[in-house]
Amino acid sequence: MAEPLLRVEGVVKRFGGFQALGGVTLHVERGERFGLIGPNGSGKTTLISCISGTLRNDGGRIFFQGQDISARPAYQRARLGIARSFQIPRPFHSMTLQENLELSLDYAARDRAGDDHAAAAREILRMVGLDAKAGVISARLTQIEMRKLELARAMAARPSLLISDEAMAGLSSSEVDDLLAILLKMNEAGTTVIMIEHIMRAVMRFSQRIAVLDAGEKIAEGPPAEILNNKAVERAYLGE
Amino acid sequence: MSVKGRSLLVLAVLFLAGLFAFTRFVENRYIFFAAYVVLQYIVLATAWNILGGYTGYVNFGTGAFFALGVYSSVFLIQMFRAPLLVQIATGGVVAGLLGLGLGYLTLRLRGTFFSIATLALAVVLQTFVINWEYVGGAKGTTVLRPAHAPFFNNYIEFLFMVMGCLAVGSVAIAWFIEHSRIGRGFAAIRDNEEAAECTGVPTLKLKLLATTISGCLMGVAGTPFPYYLSFVDPDSAFNLSYALNSLAMPVVGGTTTWLGPVVGAVLLGTAQQLATVTISSELNILIVGVVLVLFVVLAPKGIVGLVQQFVQRRRA
Amino acid sequence: MFSLDLLLNAVVAGALLGGFYAAVSLGISVTFGLLDVVNIAHPVFVILGAYTAFTLNANYGVDPLLAGALFAPVFFVLGVVVYRVYYTSFESKGEGSQGGGLVFFFGLLFIVEVGLMLKFGVDYRLVEAPYIGESIHLGPIGLAYRLLVPCAVGLLMTLCLYLFLGKTFYGRAIMGVAQDSLALRLVGADPVRVKTLAFGISIATASVAGALLIMISPVEPSIGRAYIGRAFAITVLGGLGSIGGTLTAAMILGIAESLTSTFSGPSWALAVSFGILLLVLAVRPAGLFGR
């Protein structure tokens, strides 16, 4: 069987005395749409921070494209092809939307971006529907526009693996559909996507496989239908 | 090079020509010195801004880097009678290494730790220099200016021109950085360092680069000092007004482009030179402090920013 | 020349100095350790406190400690005003403006220091009180009152602050505000109010610390600069957020400086605090008791 794009083996993360992740193991196949869910505080963002390199895991290993990247700094992982969006959008606020994306192309996508970064940035802005505002300073966007910019910037990194962290929280139904469509299009073009969401209908519709975290441990994994009927998952969300 | 770049190059050449004419026609020693100080501040403000304005890391210890340049020159003069070019190169290298070292120790932690460390840096370096008898210790030392200068009537005029070239050179470096991929990386670090790292920007390496270049230029600014003034002592080399001014000038002028520090240096520098003959140096510093606080609170984008806003409003 | 007496006296003097250093550093321990505000101007507020104590003492014969206590409410208000400006201009605008905050305090530092220079000149000023100049002797060890009283007051201040932060509602709110503003809101405490209170308290401590400072030795406006390095070295060594850590680190620094001063000469004492700061940052940035 082909090597999975991402392999997380027994990842442990501690903050002082508190154990945020207690040995999580999962893998994501190339081209897959993978969902990651769990109650608040279960360690989802911590896990993807360990995968993207923002945090260094204390135990276990992380493999990307077959390489052990556990010790690599975040910027190298970005160059290898891991991109993430942040829950609370973090645009480069003094730059325009165009410049935000060009930065991604200049750095993360350096080996993959081709020559005309300006045109590539414009194209991605068109895909997310923000091209009219390409010259606007990113600090002046609305909430949904910022979320789209987050995704667009991650896309500009030309990643093999895109991790979307609660991009849809607090958005209206049609806005959720907008973002879902963008992610689906990206996946069709070949990008593997990990989606973290609380909006169940989005995760269920989008994902081919879902893993459930609770209190730093993986308590279930499987296709959406299985997860829906899983008693342990129900308990985790609703309590005993 | 773009049209804008070419016209700036022409401007630089004209500027240097103007400075040359200045040396020919201006006799008054005080005006000369005032102009020298302003040129020196163009270098210091530009150097500060590369790390502070472009990358977002505040350096309170300009005095330490500047004085390092001053004292490395003193050492080279007394030990080897070294030519000016060697002094400049050495001062730049030593100060650059200091920036690199300090950066390496503190930049992997939060930015505030770096700034705090720079505050204490000047105090410590001054302690070392005070105890170093070879360069004069606390009392200071006299340095003999060379009798002859290449191309000019006297050495002072020569040094003035050298400082002018250093000013143009440092602004050129800032301009190149600003328009390069590295400069965009700096800006990303300033805007949101964590996002920058996740977007593939090697933040630690770039921060170290910024600290090194900034420190190097500050040291270079100090290297002609011994020959120019002929007397060097720790109080004048480590003077806190360097820290205040090199920070206030970019903040007042505008921190996002190369133009801001130049505007700030020319305005604040000239104003201070004019003021020192009429008011006490303490009042001078007080006013700079007040202007700094007013700008950082009310007009954080500086004069350049205010002008940009004004122009945009006219267009709308 | 080495002798046990010399060593003992140096250590004791250092420990007494440490108690005083704690008084100076408490303000930074609160603002930097708990609020994450880098108020590098704090030492200059301490100098301001020294001068207000001097003014009351020289003109009205008021005991310096009393003067420090009397001015504490005034300094509290000053702290509130400063924080309000800082908050509206920088903190409320999000992460990107942190550099501006640093620059703000730097400017403030110069304004206060030079303002003092203009008003009082650069001559050294001192206070007069009946107990300054006296000392008690325990065997070979001499304890000067001018060191003993500041140390005692410093310890007292540390204890009071520790109790306030640990036992009172607002104290605990201050402890929690940096970590969890949302939780604070849920229990009815406005995070901005809490931070303003904390900042006000930290500047109020500067009033008392200043009075202690001028008791120990004469002051002139620029001596605050040495304390910037010391106060931050102490706060970082002790661990951000730990009052007990601040006291411990203050003692360590005081003793280290005293020993250096006695055996290598006073001009190297300043380098000690910086050396400690660099060492801590390089080896264990969380400090001794940091979170």
C-alpha cells in the first residue's frame, strides 16, 4: 500500500503539568478529505499545531511524505507542502490581499510556484471571490472575507496538505457553503485536506474519514456514518 | 532597475554632489559639524529602522552598537594607525557580530526579551570600556587626525564626505531590502510572526539577518567619530541621546519605508542642532521625548504616513 | 584581601539590598509578569518617588517612608492614566502594536528623567531621618539602618502583594487576566478595569520604593537606568508571574552584586545584573518559578 501523506504516531504534547495530547496516532492518505472533530479542549488545534510545526511535540513522531519531520521548524514544513489556516485569522495586516498571497508564493511555495507570482495570486483570489479587493489592505476586511483570505493564503502555499482550523465558526449557512465549495475544489485539484470543524453538517458532508479526539486521545475513527452512530463519540460531546 | 529606482539613483548622485559643494563653500565649523551630525543620524535612523520598522523588533541599545564602532576605531588607530577604510570595515563587522550574538541569545524567545536585553547592553558595554585603559578608560583619549586627506583640503572635509557616502549607502541598503523578497519577509514577521513562520518564512534566520545588518550599520556610523572629534570618552560615545534619537527619528518620520528615517533625521536632527545653541541639552531631550510619545500615540505612521493619508483623502 | 568577616558582611549587605531590590521589582513583576506589559519606565517612576519623598522631607521635614506612603495614591492615579493611554493606543489594537507600546514607555522614561533633571538638577539629593546613619551590630556583622529599614519594608510589600494577589477577588482577577479574559468577564470582572488596577498598583509601589531608594543612598535623575537591568533581571530570573520568585531572585542578585562589588570593585556590579539576565534567557527563560 502506498505510504500515507501524513502519519502521526503516538504524538504527546505537554504544557507544564497539563497533558494536551496523550499519544495520538492517525494517518491521512494522499488526496483524502479527512475530518477532525472533538469537544472544546480535546486537543485538535494542539495536534495540528504539532503537525504544522508551530509547536514541538514532546513524544511520538510525525511523518510527512515518508520523512520524519518531528524536528523540523515550521517554515521548512511549509516549504515541504503543509499549509494551515488559523482559527482566528492572522492576515499580514499592513499588506494588501495580493501581497499576502504573494508572500505565500514567495516563501512556502518557492519550489512549486512558477515565475509569475502576481498572476498566480490573482487567480487564487478569483477562486475565493476576493479578486475585487486585491489591492485592499487586509486589515480592512469583514469576518468572512478574512476567513477566505486565510484559506487563500494557505492555498497560495501550493500545499500537498491543507489544514483548515475552524474556518467556518460563526458564519452563516451560505457562507459555510461558500468555503466548503472552495475546499472541495481544492481537493478535486489534488490537495489533501484536513478539516477541523464544530459545524457537523460541514464535516459530515465533506469528510471521507473522520477522527474524533477527546481529552487528548483519539476515541474513534472511521467514515462519517460510523462516527455518527458511535456511542463513545456521543458521550464525549454530551457527557455521561 | 525600475523608473523609480533610477530616479532615486540620480537623486543620490545629486545629493553627493551637493555635499561636495557644501565642503567647498561652507566655512563655518559649527554648521559643518551640525551637518555631519545630521548625516550620522541618517545612518543611525536608517539602521534602526531596518530592525525596528521593517521587522518590528525594537532596539533600545543603539548607543552600544555605535560606541562599539567608535571604540574599535580608537583601538585600530592607537594600535595600528589603521586607514579609515579598515576602521569602517572592522567597526561594521564587530558591531554586526554583536547584533548577531545578541539576536541569537534572545530572538528565539519573545521580542520583548530582545528589547530588554538591548536596554541593558549599553550599560554593560560602557562598564567594559570604562575599565579598558588602552582606549582611555573613563577619562577618554585623544586621537590625532591625519594631516593630509585624499582629494580634500583637510581631513574634516574628507570625513564629512565619507559620512555622506555612508548615509547614501545605508539608505540604498534599506531601499534594496524594502524592495526585495527578504524585505517582504521582514514585513511578514512584523505583521504576524507566527503566521509568517507557517507561511514558509524562516523567521529566526531573517531576524538574525536584520539584527546583524542593523548593528553593522550602527557601528559603521561610529567609525569616523574618533578622527572627527579628536577626543573620545565613554560619556560621549555611549550618550543615551543616540538611543533616543535613532528611535525617535524613524517613528516621527515613518517606519515602513526608507524615506521615513531620512525625513525624521533631517527634521529632528536639524531642529536639535539649531536648538542646542538656544536651549539646554536636557530641554532638547525632553522635547524629543515628548514629540516621540505624541507621534507614537497619535500618529503612529509618522510624517510619511500622514502625508500618504492626506494624499489619499484628496484623491477620494 | 579575603576575610570571613568581609565575606559575611558582603553577603548580609547583599541580602538587605535584595529586600530593597524586591521593592523596586514588584511593580515590574506585576506589569510584565502578570499583564505582559513591558513598562521599562518603571525605574524612572521609582526615581520620581525618591524625589517626591525628598521634596516632602527637605521642605516639611516629613519622614521619607511616610512621604512614600502619602504619595502612593497619587502614583496610583498616575499609573491609571498612563495605562489608559497605553491601552487605547496599543493594546486594544492587537498584537501588531506591541513595538509601539515599548516605544511609548521608552519616551515616557526620557520625559520623566529629563523632567527631573530640569527641575532638580544633577546634584545628588538625600533625605534626613533620625535612624539613617545608625546601625546595629550582631557580632562581626554590621547592619546599617539605612539598609535594614528598606529591606524590611521591601519584604513587607512583597508579603502584602502576595496576599493581595492570592486571597482577594481583585488580586486573583489580576493573576488570571493575562491567561483568561473570557473567564474573568464571566465572573463579572472587566479585564480592562482589572489591568488598570494592577498597573496603578505597580506605579504606587514605585512611590514607596523611591522613598526607600533615597534612604539607602543619595539620588540623581539618571540612576534609574541601572535599575532597568536589575528589575528585569530579577523578574525574569524569578519567573514571570511569581511574586515569591521575584523576592528570591532579588536576594540572589543583591548578594551577587554585593560580592562582586566587594571583591572586584563597584564598577563591575552593574554588569552582574545583565550577566544574570543573559544567562537566564540563554539557559532557562522560564526562570526559577515561572509558569
